[in-house]
Amino acid sequence: MTRPTAAMRRAMADADVGDDYYEEDPTVRRLEEETADALGKEAALFTPTGCMGNEIAVAIQTRRGQSILLHRDSHLRLVEGDAVSGVMGREYRPLEGDRGRLRPEDVTRTLADGGTDGIALVEVENTQNWGSGAIYPVPALEAIATAAHERGIPVHLDGARIWNASAATRIPSARYAAVADTVMVCFSKGLGAPVGSALAGSADMVREARGIRKTLGGGMRQVGIIAAGALHGLRHHRDRLNEDHRRARAYAEAIAAIPGIRLDPAAIETNIVIAEIDPPHERVDAFVNAVRDQGVLITAFGGPGRFRAVTHLDVDDSGIERAIEAVRQAARSVLGTA
């Protein structure tokens, strides 16, 4: 939902460009190098979307008919699902967990109980979208990675919001990424770029990934104009992410006090707030529309009666106050609360 800042627009307008299909775009090269460095990886590949980045990671580390062990609420399963299963022919082995996070003991038990038959990849997501931006503790990620790597199974990290996890915990992004063989990151979410993600890993993996990107239709030409926005976000917008986190917590605390809204503000660690209206849950669409009628965008998301709001660089403190009041008014008009 973010719009490029004035400085980001200038960077895009002034970008050096070249044909990225032939690896000749200098701005893309800088973005890939700085992304790889931020993640502690040998190389990175710019992709149009995070979905494509995740799909490429699956393509280079698994084969048709093999399975991916992941949480049932993983973005890879819920959004990329048809591409991965229907088009690519991979299967899912979903597990339950804690707010979208796999439990290390469940992964270990599944792999130890002969469950490795056909499992070729373990996938984790940090932060977890359907878990209100829940952050994986590093020890949990390390335990999951150990269980997988001891059996020769690679790990992919969907780090679309890894920048948020790092900002909230002050743990370097590279430490989170160290547990994984491949990691996908987004520039078009918290960092505010209009387009773009990246897949990072070893130089050999990224070389193979570049070929898969072409196969999927992701080979691009004078794309430095877009990469410049992502590069600006990577360089200048990571340090401000805790402003979004502070505002998300303020919003969560305020709407949790509204009758008819269910939410534990203590669970809000980053910039995603998922709340639930009291039953009957079929009123959630009317509730969301009532909020939107007041100029505040939220969405029905994550299950019956649930709605989601995400703070970002275009939402300031006054915007949070507007959002709180819009939810309050919608609760009165749709839910009939005081």
C-alpha cells in the first residue's frame, strides 16, 4: 500500500540502467550485492515479487513429487499454493504450531519418525503474516535448521518481513538468515519500495535461480529504475521500522479496549495487527466496509471474523488516531457496541 517517498522517486528517476536479462544493469547489481551482504549470503537475485522468489527457492531445492515441510499457515502454502503444487508438482506436509511458527520438537519428531520420505525442504516464515507478524526466536530457528540439516534437508526462509524482525529484536538480519540455505526478502512491504524482492543464497544457487527466473518469465530489461527504489528502501528505511511497530502496538491497545473486538495487544511484536470481532462472524465484511467508508483501509483476513491492519511509512500518529476512531465507529454501527 505504500507510495514511494520523494527521495525514492528521485533515486528511481536518476537510476543507472542496463539490460538485466544479460546482467548488465548496474543498479540491480548494487541492490543484489548489498542485499546479499545484509543477509550474510554469497549472492542475491532481484525478482519482481516475493512469490516468485519463494517459487524459485522451491524449484532449485526440490523435484517434482517431493514434499515441503512447513506450517499450515505459511504464505508459501496459502498464497503460492497452486503454483507450487499444481504447476510445479510439489506437495505440502503442513504442521500446526504457534502463531504460524513451527515448533522445533514437531519438526524433529516428524523427521525422526521416518517422515523424511519425500521431504526435500523445510520452510519457515519470519515474521509470520498470519500470526500478526510473530517473530521466530533464533534458538527455535537454529533447532529447526539443525533437525533438517542433520538429515541433508535444506531450509528456506520466507523473510518477506525479516527487516521488521531485525528492527524489533536488534538481531542482525544475517543471523536470522544464517539458519537457511535460501532466504527471500521483500522491498515492497516495510521498506516502502513500489516493486521488488530478492532471493539470496550461495553463488551456485543464485546462478541456478537466475535460469529459473527466466523460465518463470521474470527476466527483465532496464529494470534499474525499479531496483533503485528497492535500493533506496534498503539503505534508508530499515532504521525507521520501529516507528511502525510502536504505532501498531498503540492501535492494538486502543482497539482491544473496544467492546466487540478481541485482541491480545501483547502479541503484537511488529507492524501487523490481526483482531477478531465477536460472533456472528459473518458481520466482518460489513465491519470492514464500515471502516473503509471512513477512509481507513483494513481487510478481512486470517479466518472467520478476523480482520487485519498493517502500519507502514505512510501512516503517521494522526493516521493511527483516525484508524482507532474508525474501528470504534464501525463497532457501534455494525456490532452494536457502546
